[in-house]
Amino acid sequence: MASSSLRSRKEPVSGVPLPVDALYEILLWLPAKDLCRLRVVCRPWRSLLSDPQFIAAHATRHPRPLIILGHDKSYRDEGVLCDIMDLSGRVIKQICWSSTEDDWVLSTHLNLACIAKGTSKRCQLLNLATEAVFSFPEGLSEEYAPRKIDFSNYRASVTLGQVASTGEYKLLRVIDYGLFSNAYEQLCEVFTVGGSSDARWRGKKASPNHVDMHPLSKVAIDGAVYFFLLDEVVNVAVQDARPKRVASFDLLAEEWRPLLQGPIPIAAADYNNLSLVALCGSLVLAHRVLNAKMDLWFLMDFEKGLWLKQHTVQVNLSVQRDEFLARPLVILNDGRVVTYIGSRGLLRIYNPRTSTYTDVAEMGTRVGTCLYSGNLLSLANGAT
């Protein structure tokens, strides 16, 4: 049903001899791309098609995955930070960004994108719908400031997540300064978006086990941020096979949870073929087996450490074409698996019913590739 403000309108919209509720239901059937164009028909139509309740209803009826593909400074054209692309490889929207630094997308959630400002130690939050920008404080938290660490020399991993019970957005920052110190150590800080007026980074107890800060080794889902542990490989030739362990940070309690064992033993030499992703609302460990397939293990019960292999994707990577770093992005309603081949920026869709795959588009190497879970209608100025 149309919102109360729209239902109160008695006259037809822009001369259309239909009740508003009827027009509302008809427009819900149209693709978002067409609705963005219809916004220019007249002010009443723009008001209806921009109404938050209509946008939410349309998103429910048209659950169409979109993908964010970031540009880095060396490849960026005309100030474009990233493209929002559909599964046919068509660019639906370009997000422009004015900066002299090498900025890139770190992580996203709904219409929010966390942007690295030239380095992962400095970041901003960009609302893709309103284009509003919020800059996070630079430097260390008050708890860690007395250490007199030269923050500019160290690397950081920043992840955006949402607390399911409160709806709050939080950033988790893990700082690694083992590269320049004899005593290897990681720090942990949290920032609450839209919090109190004295909003700041808050120092927290670091993970007792060093976490892997590589982008493919972490993911935020359902109020927690998950990391692979940074296991040291002493002798690869030994092929010491054991489950890869996973650490997780609870964004509500702001503390580290007990370690989680991976689903199967993995040889140390095979660690680079693992990644953590969020699929269908679940934490998933993706294990690429040679260049032929990728097993997707879903976490079914955290407390019991129960994993279930629900999909095996035939990726058929080609060494001759420099294909590697396969990563699943989303599982469609019909069971097809959308995979991103990071080495070439290749979008590949695997159909388990026919055991075949289709290469949809080749976009070249991108920075900060992730799933856009917002709605096209909510993007500022509609589609381009």
C-alpha cells in the first residue's frame, strides 16, 4: 500500500486517471532503472518514487544484486571512485569522488561505504544515497596514545559492520605494528557511527591471537567481524594439515569471542586458497581446490563449531589467462553462484544445475570489490 501521505491525495497524479494506490502497485512492477527515469515526469511522480516506503517495497519485490567495483587513483577516470554494476556487466551508477589521494572502498553495508583516504589508517564514511561524507578522527585512541607509536609507519585494517539488535554502525580497526618492531603486536579500536558528541576511537583489548588483516581473510556479518588467524608456516614441505582457525569480534559487546575451528584440515601451503565471505546471511569459508573448483562451507552453529559444505563451484581457472583469486560474491535465488575472478576483474556465474559457467563481463583489476546491498532507487540522482 502507498504511504499515508500518498494515500491522502485525492486527485490523480499528474492527470493519470488512476487512484494513487493503483498507480503505486503498477509502478512496483517496473525495474528500478525505468523508475529512475520516470522521476522526471513531474513533482508528484518524483515524490512517490522517492518515498522511503515505496523504495523499501520495491526492493522487496525486486531483489536484484548489484556489485561495487572500485577504481584506484592510477586507473580512475574523471574522478570516479567506483562503479555500481548489475549482473549483466552494465554500469548502473558511477560514484564521483574529488580527491588528490589514492582512495579506495574498504567495505560496505547497505548504502554506506567506508573509504580509505590514501591509507587504511585514515578513512571516511560515504553515504551512497545522500553523498554525505563523515571523516573519522585520525591518530590512535586515548587508550593507546600514551604508547607514543608513530602511527604513520604502521598498517591498519578497518571493517564496517552493523549491530543487529541496535542497528548501530561500528568500525573495527586492527592496527599492526609488528613490521617495524621487534615485539610483534596488534592493537584493537572501535568507533560508533552517529554516537555521542565526543565520538572517538576507543581502545579495546586486542585479540590474544594475531589476526590476518588481508581483505580476503576477514568479513563482517550479523554483528560480528570474522578473521582468519595469522598462522606462521614454519616448514611448508611438512604439509602440516589442520583446520584454519577463525577469530571473531562481537560488535555489541565490543570484545573477542572464543576461537572457531575451520571445517576441514587444510595444508599450510594451501592457506592462500582460503577466503571468508558472507553468503545468504551466513559466514562462509571458501576453499579453492587447485584451479578446478571451490568448496563453500557454511557455518551452521557457532557454539558447536558446525560447518556444512552446501556448494561446490566449478571455477575452471586458466593459468594461461592469469586467472586466480576466485571469490564468491552472491548466491542467486535460482542457486547460481556469482564469482569474481580478482586477477582479471572477471564476473563469472556458475549454474550448478548444468555444471556450466558464463563469463559475464571483464572489468580489469579493481580495488575494493564488494556486494552493494542498498537499493538503486535510493541512490542520489537516480541511475546514469
